[in-house]
Amino acid sequence: MNNYKPKLIVSYNYKHIITQDVIDYMNGQCINLHISMLPWNRGADSNFWSFVDDTPKGVTVHRIAKGLDTGDIIFQKELFFDESQETFLSTYQILQKEIIDLFKLNFQKLLNGNYDAKQQCCVGTYHRRQDMLDLINEVAFSWDMNINRFKENLQVKKNEFSAEK
């Protein structure tokens, strides 16, 4: 690794955890592009969980730290969606475009370290990939499904479960 002298490492849709030695070597210049409004929806399937858990939606550029999606926030943009009109796929595509645009807009600042990063404000939420798989085994789901329709189906399932107890 010492043969390389990158100014910045950018993680985007990378499915592996970047090791601590790489993070330390980069001295804060190792960032992640995440399609959630951190600290909400760390981990997997952040777009899906932002609707299921009714948490803020948006995109975040943050420093990579030891914990998963826990690093200091560099840039963020909050987004709002009409759940009666959108699908999980349409919102995912919007979030992907927005995180790329946010990165491009701030690339020089990121490259030069010319920004003020701030600590994440609170505990937030975290989900594993298996969490979504478990839920969609119980409730019909597709990426093209209207978000309100899915949430209504989820509520029906929760009501059925409560009635059984």
C-alpha cells in the first residue's frame, strides 16, 4: 500500500468493509457516498427502510470510520417524495442521481479536504441485508411497487399478526 499515494478514496456501492489500516493510511480522506440521510438507515437497503421506518430521506457523503456508516458527515441533501406517486425503484434512481450530483458538485472540496465535517447527531437506525429479506418474505414486494401500497399491505400484515396474539 505504501507504493500508492492517493489523495482520496471514494467508496460508492462497495459491498465490502474498508479495513482500518486503509482508513488510517488515508488520514480522513477516505469517503463513502451513501443514499440515506445519515444517521438514519445505515447499512443495507437504506432507501427501502427510509419508507418502512418513516425516517428522513436523502443522500450523504461521509468519512469512512471504523463503524458501518458512522463516520463524520461532510455533505448531505435531504429529499422528499410523494409516496402515493413513487415506487421503490423510482426513488432509488432519484437517490442515485442525487448522490452523484452532490459528489460532482463538491469534488474539488473533497479532493482538497476543504470542508467542515460534523459528527453524526444521534444513534439513528441500522439494518442488515437479512432484515429486508425477512420482511419481504412476509409481505408481497417488488421494486416497481407503489410505496403507499406496500405500506398498506405491511400494516394489514401487522394487524393480522396482532390479532393472532
